[in-house]
Amino acid sequence: MSIRDIRTAPGRDEPAPTPEPAPARTPWASVTACPDGPLLVRGDVEILLASGEPAPRRRSTVALCRCGASGIKPYCDGSHKVIGFTTDDEPV
């Protein structure tokens, strides 16, 4: 059986239409502010250091420090819990 045989509809001499390729997926990203904690960044985002260099990233979801006390900036290391960091951006 040839490719033409597979693509030809039964009883017709014309090839069946070739299916359209799937559309390219649009990159997405989301940022979630955790109460009294870091910003969770999910998706296709490049994080730049103050120097303008890209921050090393090994995961599709990362936690960014908001408290300023992290030892692995720009990423969160949980220091916000130790220092009692609180945010006032949560609805009452």
C-alpha cells in the first residue's frame, strides 16, 4: 500500500485533504503573590539579575524573594519565615 492509497478517499481519485498542523502554543507565564512569602513565577519567563545577566533557572516554577533576607537571591530560601516577614497586599 502506498501513501497515495492511504490518503485517497474510497471511490475517489482525489487525495483526501491533509490535516492542518497544530497551531504553535503561545508561551505563557503567571505570577502569584504568596501571603507573607515569595512570588511564585510559573511559565516561560527570563529572570534577570541586577547586572542584566539571566538568573540560572532549572525549573519551570520558581519562588522569588520578597523579604530581602534570602541567601540565594533572587530566589526564596524560606528566610521570610525566620524574620517574620508580612505583606499587606492581601484583601481583608
